[in-house]
Amino acid sequence: MKGAAITSDLESSSYGYNNKASDNDTNAVLLPSGDILNSVNWKMQGIPYYAGSGIISVGKSSAITSASNPSLMIGENKDITFKGNRLEGVTRVQSIPEGITVNKVVSTGTSISATLSAVGSDWKKWDKAKDWKKGNDRNESYNSKGVRLRD
């Protein structure tokens, strides 16, 4: 059978005893990613629970809501403070654009202080005359391969 033996949401409490699953793509209770915000009991005995993709968080997920002076120039090292919720114990930062290196991360309750640096050797700044001649309306930064760098 295609798919999971059982699918469930994060708000449902599931019960069952002496259960078995076979001949499925996933012989488990498939759970979506998200936040568990209420009290739930997962007591489906005999079949494992499986988080198919993403993260399941008990309580509100960690999130960055603001950053102090988040701009960074090529060749610059800078401490940037990110604020948000559930940031205690954070030791690394993900989703960093190409060319940006995270040198240090310090968590202080509801904020993170990260020292970032921008590497200049792999960046290409917009060349107005050259790019306009090609018919491109580039107004962002591009790496050395001409791929647009994301925010």
C-alpha cells in the first residue's frame, strides 16, 4: 500500500494495542512537522511514530523575530544580535547565504549574539553597463558564477 500505515496530526491523541503494520511505504504513524501546543497522548502500541519531514516542537517553535543592524559589508566582521523566542541554548545558526561565515554564536535567553563575516573573493557586484547591455536588470549581488545571492 502506498503511503504511511496511519497518518495523524499533532493535536490528536492516538490509542491502540497490539497493532501491526506491513506492506506500506512507511509502516508507522506519520506525523507532520509543526508545534504541539496542547496536551496530547500518543499511545499507539506496536507501531512506531515517524516524523516524515521537518521538526516537531513541543511548545512554540524557536524563531528569530528581529536583528540589530543586520547589514554586512564584504570583508567585514560584525556582531549581530538576533531576538526572538525559545533561543536559549542555541549554538549554531542555519540558513546563512553563500559567502557569509558564522564565527561565533552566544545564546543569552531570548537573544543570540553571532559574529558574522563576509568573504569578498566569491562575490560579484552588479556591473551596470555590462549587465544592462546583456539585457539583464540585475540590481542585487551575484557570486562569481553569476548566481544571485539570496537575502
